Amino acid sequence: MLLAGTACHKPAKPVVVLRGRQDVSAYRLTLVRGRRDGDRLVAHAVFSDGQRTFLLDMQFAIDTSARLQSGRWQWVAAGTTLDAGMVEAKSVMFFGGQNDSPSIGGTYDLLDPKGTPAFRVTIPASLLADRAPRLPQGTH
């Protein structure tokens, strides 16, 4: 049997540079956690290359779908913030979660302090574990 047009789908790169020339080829999604509380969902994602880390802190409004209400990010290395800003959703995936843990995913632009997209991250649909870590206070 021959299946034409069913080539393997290559997953999106976890982190893509939109501004600048940083090498982000070694970054991987290392953590997605969060919690749903009624019509709100808080999610946290971590991408790391082993030395530098992107930390995302996002809040979603849930009705018939999920909408990113607000989000912020930091890029850190050895305790130093290299860059930071707001998160903008390009696409959001959300599955269930009223009686069980929800799943969240999507594609998000990480905006620099001037509001220019600096990086794009892709989170595959991920089951959210509870007890999400938060960005350190005073970093927004």
C-alpha cells in the first residue's frame, strides 16, 4: 500500500530567533506546569540549552476556547537576566481540564521591552502538572 502525501511532519523548533543572531539551536522545552481555576489558567514554561534558560509565565482566560490574557518572559544565564518582556500569542491550543488536568500548547512571540518580537517559542500540547513555579518577584 502506498500513501502519497503522508510525509512525516517535522515538529517546529522549540525556540526561533526573530531579532538578532543568537544561537538557539540547542534549546529544548524542559518544563510546562500550571493550574486551572474555573475560567482562568496559569501556565509556566521553561526552555533551556543547559546554560541559558527562557522562563515564561502566562495567564489564560478560558471560555469556549483559551485566550492568552497576559504573559511575561525572561532569558537568564547564571542568575543574570539577558532579556525580558511580554508574551504575545500567535496560536493557543487548549484541551479540557474541568475534571482532570488541562493541556496547553501553542506558538508565542517573546517581545522585547519595545514590543518588538525577539523570539518565537512553540509549546506542543502538554498536560499541565500542578504546583507551577513562578518567575522571581521584581522581574517584570
